Amino acid sequence: MNLTKRLHSCVQLEKDGRALVIDPGAFSEADAGLGADALLVTHEHPDHFEEGRIRAALDANPAARLWTVRAVAEKLSAAYPGRVHAVGHGDAFEAAGFDVRVHGELHAVIHPDIPRVANVGFLVDASLFHPGDALTVPDAPVDTLMLPVHAPWNKVAEVIDYVREVKPRQAIDIHDAYLADIARPIYDTALGNLGGAPHRRLGAGESAAL
């Protein structure tokens, strides 16, 4: 499986000539979802779900399908009958040749006065876990953890403890659009020294074999 990092929380996975794209949101490239055989969206916030990008991907490939939380599925299911699937914690499915299992239920707390929305994480091929906007610990081993490194709902101590709890073989940054370049070495050092797993950062468009 090959991983290509796109901007912010969007990643593209490729295997056997097919592509799976997770969270092509408003902070991602305009073409982030194009070429996907399957799309996964963790939750409804615009930095993870941008309706125009999803529609463009589904229009470009009539065989492409979307799996996501109910709030997102309801926005698209009428326009793409049979191609949009609402999923929740405990579900498992096959998407374009990838085995996907769903973990988690709610977005992390931003502030007690802000209602929490549904958020799911996706474990792909029993290997890579993308948690969306939560620090969900799946009840299965994780080889590559896509790590939400900087967000309005977390702090670096929580991110470090999350890596320690999941115990992946490696952690790769996502949710990084908010993080200024001048601060990146601080995060890289803290996560690398304290997380307990090799930590790496991929630039937009950079790929890695998993």
C-alpha cells in the first residue's frame, strides 16, 4: 500500500491500481478527491468534508463510492443513490479492494459549550488508522497512525500520550494546516522524543510505501 499525504488531514492510499481518499476537505487541494475509487469522510466539519470536492470525485468516476457518518451521507445520498453509505462504530466493509473497519463515535471536545458531532476513525487493511478529529484508540493493532498533530481541540501532551496508548510502528502527521513552520521543530522534537514510536512528517504530495 502506498500513502500520499495531501494538505491538512487528507490522505490518498493506493493498492493494486486503485485509490482510496480520506477527508478531502476545504483545506485540501481542490483536486484532492479526483481519481478516487472510494472515499471516506470522518465527520462533517469543512476542513474534512467539502461537498464540492466529494461531488467532483463522484461525478468523475461513476463507480466511486463514499462511506461516512450519517450527517454527511444525508447531504449526498439523494444525488448518488446506492453510492453513499452511512457507517458507525463497529462497522466493517470493503472499499475498492481495501478492508476498512470503523472505530469511534464522537468528535473530540473543543469546548463544553460547543456540541459534539459524530466522528469516526477508519482502520484500513488492519494497518493504517485515520482517527479524524478524535484521539480514538482502536481495539486492534495499528502499524501506521495518522496523527492529528495540531488542532483547536488538542495540546501536544495529549498527542504524545495518544501515540503512547496506540503504540503504532510509526506516526505520520495529519491535521497540520494550522501549524506554522516555525513551530514544527518543537512538535517534531517532542513527539519524536516522547511518543515512543518513530514520528515523521510528509509534505503535501509526498509519498511513502507502507
